[in-house]
Amino acid sequence: MTAFTRADILLPKVKDMEKWAVVACDQYTSEPDYWAETEAVVGGEPSALRLILPEVYLEDEDVAERIEDIHKNMRQYLADGLFEEKKNSFIYIERVQSDGLTRAGIVGKIDLEQYDYTKGSKSAVRATEATVIERIPPRVKIRTGAPIELPHIMILIDDPERTVVEPLTAAKAGFEKLYDFELMQGGGSIRGLLVSEEAAQGVERALEALGDPEAFNRRYGLNGEQPLVYAMGDGNHSLATAKAYYEQLKAEHAGEDLSGHPARYALVEIVNLHSEALRFEAIHRIVTGVDPRALLDRLKERLKLSDSEGVQRVTVVEKGVHRDMYIGEPLSKLAVGSLQAALDEILPDMGGRVDYIHGAEVIDRLSQADDAVGFLLPDMGKEELFPTVIADGALPRKTFSMGHAADKRYYIEVRRIDG
């Protein structure tokens, strides 16, 4: 059976969906003003904001209290009957992005038994970028004891013939409308439709065909390789957290059959890699809390970074001024991998912090600080994703982004995970 299947999905019964839906918690981590404005927009209304922990607050002293409040709010919303359930369903969504393009996707659940985020994995569901193990435990604390989940996971399928998502676009006039509203803070708009039984069966058949081993090996010119059907797009650490929690649950209930437990699955959206609205962009770096001159001297030494032509290019940004520099001795096949590896080596001694930024204009603004230096990185072609992951395993972490922060998934759908 395909790893992506229908789910029992909870939808909020609220008057103002714009106040309910908030952007993925790992966005705007260097911009607390964004989250302060989100708080102001939501006010005292029911909102997904009350059920998530924006990562801008992840290192605050009151994080334990925040997590406790999240769990209380989850239980209260359930007790208040805030949700209606769509049993055994797919939801077809159309997201109008900030650039005006429409991205179509399907919400359902992914089987964590068929997911392995370790580098070199041959599972049907794989990470596309390196998973930072240290980032998982704080997130497991949020999931532990939570009766529901609101993941922001987007998974990609390589479907050039457009057999999975696109038939739903053609059939959508016959689907029941579930929601249709504007997203807060420049997030565009979104609408969700309940996929009919006939169309849902078509999705399942098409996904099974994508995962056929013979067809998979022919498609990529391989021999005897296990199919990669689902590649992580956004929310890699969210899915890794769900996996870690499920494995923890199995360890705590050794000898019990948890194969049917709802925590075996995670709620996700799948999107076709070949969607015209899906554009890969580099994720840039801003380093703060350092002497920029000292950091650049160390990078020149470690990477042979210079103004001369070299193997890989990065653009250094100081006070908003851009300067192209070149890596003479790469540590990875990609510029982002070489830079990240060098920063990982150097910064523990210097005490600086790296933030991962979507959009050059944000780098320009944040680089104005005296203790900050930014790095702009080249884009990666999305057609390279599946072949690279199949051949080499996960890419360096934070290699690419699928659009700007405002275009990331917003929390809308919910699913029970407490059994």
C-alpha cells in the first residue's frame, strides 16, 4: 500500500478562519515583530496560534509553560467541540501564493513506518536535507502528551505525467467546499475541498503506480533500486519529530501492537514537484553575534574564500552591501554545503548564531547590525532533487526553500494522535 493515505481530519468550526490559520512555526525566526503582529491579529479568538510554539520563542525561559498551555488549549478546544471531523478523507487544496500563482495539493496522512530520515535511506518516504538530531527533542516535548497534531509538512512527488493531483483540479467542481478565505499577513488565500470517493480512489491508484518498482527504475535509469515516492519539501524536522515520538511510544509499550495507533501517521500535504507554482529558491544565512571581519578571515582560511574566481560562489552581505566571493576548496558538491560545513566548524569557538532566511531583502536588512554578516546562496534546480537524493542521499541541511516565508503552509487541518 502507498505510504500516503486518507485520514480522519478535523476542521475548526470558527467564525473567522483568517484568525485561525497561522503560518508554519519555523518561519520568521529572526523577526519577533511578525509573531507579535500575529498575536495582535488573533486577539482572543480561537486560533491555531494557541496550539503551536513559534520557534522564535523556542529558547525563551518560559518555553515549558508555553508547551503546557498548548496542551491545555488542545484539550479545551476538543472539549468545546470546536472541530468537525471528516472521516477517511483527502482534502484537495488550492493555495494562491503571494506571487499570484496557484499551488494545488492533497492533505492526507503519511505512514511513519515507511519513513526513514537517515542519510542513505531507501524508504519510500525520505528526507531531502540532513536532519539535525539536536532539533528533535525540544519538538518531541510538544508532541508528547498532545492529543492532536497540526504539522506544516509538505511532501513532494515526482509526477511529470500529472496523474495524482491534477485530475482533482479537473474534477473540483463536483467536490464539497470546506473553506475559502484570505490568509493573514500577506499569505495569499486558500480554499479546501472534500475529495469525492471516486476521485480519492483515482489518487490511490496513481500513487501506487508511481511506487511500482519496475516503473521507478525505468524512470531514473536504475536497476533494482527501492522506489523513492515521497521526498520531503517543507517540515523535515516536523516529520522527523513525529517519527521520533512514534518510536518512543513503541519503546514505552514494548510487546503491544501499535500498528493501528494514530501516532503511526502524520498529517501532510503532497504536491507535485512539477507544479508551475513550485519554485526552488536558496535558503540564505545570516550570522549574528560575531565580529564579521574575524568570521570572514576564518572562512578565507577554511574554504580558501576569495574575490577571485573559484569553484563555488557565495555573496557576502555587510551593511546591505553585496560582494561576490568564491570558494577555492569546497567541502561539498554545493556551495551551501561547503559554507554550512565551515560555519558548523567555526562558530562554536566564536559564539555566533546562524539563522536561515528566505529572501535577499531580509538579509540586506538584518546585515545592517554591527555584529552581523549575511551570505546569499545560488538557487538549486528542482529537477535535480529526486535524482540527487536517490544517488547521494539527503542534501546539506537548509539547501533550498520552496518559495518565500509568506507562502509556507498555514495550519488549518488537525488530526488526533492520542489513540
